[in-house]
Amino acid sequence: MKLRRLALGLVVPFAVAATACASADDSSVDQSADDLNYRSTAGQEYSLTTPVTFEVSADIRAMTGDAKTAALLAHAEALRGTVTTAITSSLDTLWPEEMRTTSAGVAIEFRQKTATEKDLVAVDDTHMSMLVSAEFSGVKDLLTKLPMKTDNGVSYLPIIADLGAGAAELHITVAPIERSLNAYPKYLDMFQDGLDIAVHVGGDHDDPPQDIDHARSVYDDLLASGFKSPVTKFEDLKIDSGPLTSKISVKGADVLVRVRIVHVDMSTPETRNILIDAYKSSVKTADVVIYDGHAGRQLDYSGVVVAYKPARVALPASEFKNIEATDKQQVYLFNGCETYTGYADSLYENPKKNTTNTDIITTGNFSAIQPKASQVIAFIHSFIDQKTGAWIPRSWDSVLGRMNAVGERSWVHVYGVHGLDDNPKVSPLADTSKVGAACNKDTDCGGADSRCLSVSSSKKVCGVACADTTGCPSGTQCVLPKGKTSTDDLQCSSH
């Protein structure tokens, strides 16, 4: 089993966030509280905060005005990096890779760009204090696995760090962050001109490499699912080949589905940049953009790694902000090790991309290269599968649940999605106008995703497929009908 990580030693960088000294009307707010916008069926986001007191050097104390303020902020940011690195190092020591890829059931990953310091205030003539905070993802029961301590009724994680006066114990408060509500991808926006899916399979540095097997498994699965290929066999696919095509029926109309697969063997060692250009083209034009390959924590190094042999060629995640992009609705999947650490945040720095028009799936633990691209295949099917000749709209919990349930089960997969807060909470095929109306059968309820539900032994009323109660008509709740167990069966109902 080959982990999708970089051939590189552990590096734990943290982005420098813009900060300011707090005042009565200060807008310096912990960004982790501003932009949560994340949900996983297997994991949970957590906030960590710790108060830090440090001595101000004589050189800084001797400064005045803006120069002193700048020096204080620079020192505070450096200390924040010291704190967050100490936390990450401690957790990596507690749960090294060999434990995170076993049945130990742990997963930990910092979201780098949420690391901030705020409330920088003077304690006395020589000392200042501040609050360091950050977000990270983990398994849902992480708090039961952490070596927490309790003092005077306050629970904390003890971490040793040197802030300039020798090693000292920091008390890290850890708390789960309220999850974003379940919702549906904005399917109909993406279906307007057909659904274009781009699958970019990154190169594999291991021997033997399995990236081509991954690409082939996607191709073979699409053929088995009824897609038509532009070539007679997988080996004939070129970078300029047309897409594999199929159709789904949405509201009685055909929507053309076009899937392009790009892999390293479509280039030569001298022409690797065409793979980068192909990814950039997908960012501009595709509705769904998938990267399936090696990844890691160092955002100016890892990213979309298209090749390793004879030389490594990559588009660093830190460069996502500079790619020519589109403001149309898109979904991205970054299927590699530890992409939660900053791939989504880096893409959201692009002026055309934001949480309104872009949903992004990342990984809060390792993923692996095996002969079959199980998670990618599960993801694609979650978007395009049909039942009795009609497309099935699935909520994000349904999509992520399928991805988290397949593939390597020796460890916990943590696929989660960013950017769903403004997404619809009821099915795009639902007719909410008939919710609560009396019915005898499903067809009495209008929409293809509306069901006739038994609310008593003598009464049936119309429901509507939902992801969360906040999308349901007044007086109804998003619940599982009697006898149903799947997320796909949730309906807005008065019972």
C-alpha cells in the first residue's frame, strides 16, 4: 500500500496571517470563527486556542511609533509559528504515520491558514500576552483519544514549547467546531451546458508506479457504466482525445456527461508542461475538477504533481491563486494525502473562486495509491448515477459517505467538503409546494424527489427530499421515513 505523500521529510509551515493589535473597535477576529464552512461524515473540525505570555526584548522596547508596532507584530507572528509547530510536532509524535495508517482510528491535520494571533496586549513593562488559535481536523471522537489534563475543572492539552525563556507547558483548549449543515451540491448550475468532469491523475514516485492503473480503472469503470470512449482502448487515449461521453436524465431532459482523463503517459519527459496546461484548462472550463495523486503539507511544494520521473513537475498549491479561473459553479476534489491542510484555502485565494461558486473536497488524513481509484470512482458515481432511467441527486453527506466507505479500510478516511454553507438544503428535483398535501402515491406529490409518506395508519402526506431541516417548509423537519436508513431517503415531513 503506497501513501499519497511527498518523498520529503516532515515540514510543518504555517501561513502568516495579517494581524493587528486589538482595540475597542478592532476588527481583528479569529478567522477560524469566520469561515468554518466545512463538513465531513468521518471527521470533525476542532479549534485550538492557548493564551501566550512572552517577554519583549530590550531592542523592541526601545523603539517607538510604527516601527515598534511592526516589530511587536513580527515577533508575535513568529511566536505563533513556534506554538503551532510545537502542537503539530507533538501530535505527530503521539500519532505518527504508522499509527494513522492502521486501525488505531486517528486522523489529525492542521488547516494552516487558520492559524492566527489576536488580542495582543501589554501585561507589564516588559511582557505582552496574546491568544493563539488555529483549526484542525480529526476523527469525531478525537477528544477521547487526546491525552487531555484537567486543572480546576478546565480541560486542556499540555504542549511543551520554548517561547524564548526556556521550555514551558502551554495549555491548549480544544473544542469541536459546529459543522456546516448538510446540503446538496449546486447540481443544476453545473448541468446547464452538460456536465464536464476532468480527472487528472498525478505521477507516482514509487516502484512500481500505480498511477496508470488508477487512470485505467476510472476508464474501465466508465465503459462498464455505459460511457462511450473516443478511442478503442485505454492505451490509445491522448491528451487531445475527446471525452468519454454518456447522458443522464434530469427533469425529463438529457444532460450530456463528458469525462476527460489525463495522466503522465500522455506526455514525454520533455513535454510535461502540457499536463500542467491541461489542469489549468480544466480550472477554466470543467464543472468538476479532480486531482488524484501525491500531496502533502508544504503548499509551495505540493499541489498538482503531474510527474516524478525522470524529474518532478508540479503546480504548487500556493500558485492556485494565480491560475486563470472561471467564476462559474464548480466542484474540486483533491484526492491526496493531507490536502485539508490548505488546498481549499489556497484555491479560495483565486479572485474568481469563493465559497459561493466553488465546493472543494479535501482529505483530513492519508490516502493511498492502489490499483483501483476507488474514491474517485465512488465520487463520480455519486454525481451521475441513475435509478429507473432518472438521475439521483445526492446530498454532500451521501457523496462523502460513499467516498469514506470505500478503498483502504486499515485506517480512517476523512473526506470533507468546504464551501457548502450557501448550498440548497432540499433536492433540486423536489416540489416543496405540495409538502403536507394528502396523497396516495409518490406521483401525487409532483417532483421526482417527493415521496408520499405514511404519517399514521390512516394518513399519507407528501414529503420532499432534503439534506437539512433548515430547507424544509415551515412546520416540517428533515427526517428519515419509517423503515428507511439511508441519507438518500431523508424527507421533509410533519411527522
